[in-house]
Amino acid sequence: MTPSSWLKMNKTTCFDVTIDGGIAHISMNRPDKMNSMIRVFWKELPDIIKEIDKNSEARVIVLSGQGKHFSAGMDLSTFVPPKKSEVEVDPARQREVFYHEVLELQDAFTALEECRMPTIASIHGACVGGAIDMTAACDMRYCSENAFFKIAEVDIGIAADVGTLQRLPSLIPLAKLRELAFTGRKFDSAEAKSLGFVNEVFESEEMLAKEVQKIAENIASKSPLVTRVIKKQINYARDHTVRDSLDFHAVWNASLISGKDMQEAMKAYVNKTNGEYDDLEPKKSFWEKEGLI
């Protein structure tokens, strides 16, 4: 499986993307800047995720960072206010525009949560500020022993606003989240594991990459239709009652259970082999189907 023409043609500033064996590796490629999130980062990441998702180019996505650190979060240059306009603008209207800008930043990470395939964050070194927002939107998180974490926004006078405070309550104990967000203190890989924020800690970055690859290969060997349903159901159950979630799941199962995939899965299980499953169909809008775009 090779990347689409879109991914080949659109050279990105902040990421390297490779797709092989049903696994998309998205690697932040600004190690000299600790993979900090400059303005273009917020457009490139969701564009990449949505392109992979739309064209069913992978069955699992692995997000990592090059160099010494995973990511130092939002680049401080992003906070530099624009040059003052000579035209006076109503402050309320400026704040209304800012509201929409924040929603766009939030959507950049929500793309990881809403794409059809499972997403894995492979973390080493610093995972700070916006990087926690980003990894919280992934389905799974693994790290090396040298990883450390910090909800850093309080130290620069803002509240984390692109997912940390909304997603972490379902990932770690609420009182610990309050402490970490109020104080901005650093916590290490062992504490991240004890809190349930990361699935597992590996002794080295090399071991981290090796084990995450194994996990990704395992997921990629399953029916992509089933892993898509599992992801949808888990996210729905997180946000709804048990009764509503059971009903929602019944509807999805009634609609999407594939007898072909079930037979292949049972055969693979009995024979202790990997099954052969069709990829998900590419997503096409009404306008694309009608040949209007």
C-alpha cells in the first residue's frame, strides 16, 4: 500500500509520512525545534489524517516524533499577537473570531479521534503542553522510560484548550488531573503508567519503536471493518449512558457485521494464521460520487 498522490505531492513542513503493510507512520520532523507546533502544524496534521482516512490508506496510524523529544507542544511564536490594525475592531468581534480559531485548533486533534482507524502515540522524551492534548486524542499511548509529561499551559497563563481537560477525565483519576493541571508539575513515565495515561512503558526508545510496531502489525492484521466499529463504539460509550451505548452498538452490529470477515477470522483463529480482509472502502462525498468535484 503506497501513499496517495495527495500525500506524495503535498510536501509537509512538520511531518514525514510513510505507509507500509497497512501501517501509516506519521513522524514529526522538526527535531531541532523539539517538534514544537508552529502554525502550519495545525493544518498539516488534520489534512494528513483525513487523507489517510478518506482513501483507506492504512489500517492503523502511529504518531511519533524525531530527535530527542516527542514534542514540546505549542510553539510560543504561535501566541505572538498579530500586528495592530489601523482600523479599530470591536473587541467582542475579535473574541468571536478567536473562538472559531480555537475550534479549528481543537479539530486538528479531533481528527485523530474521529478517523476510522486506530491511532497509537509512540512517546519519548518530552510530551508537554499541546503534545498531551494530541496524545490524549489517540486511542493508545506507549512511551519509553525517558518520557516525561507536563500540562504546561498554566505556567504561561492559559488553560489547556485543545483537549487535555476534556479527554483526560476519562483516562486518569479526576483528582490527579486537577493536581497536574493546577500545578503544571512534570510527571515521569512511571507515574504516567500508574495513572493509566500510557498503556505500557518500555526501557528504551529502540524497544518502544519495536514493540509499537508489533502492536500496529497485530491491529493491521485484523478486519479493518471490525476495528472501525470497535473504535466507534468505545468513543460513543465514553460520552453516553450504558443503555444508549448498547442500543447504538446493536444498530451498528445489525448494519455492519460482515459474514465474510467472520468466516475469515474464524479460519485464521483455528489455523493460527492472519486472515485476509478487504480494506475499508474510500469515503466519497455526494459531490464526488456525482462527478461534480
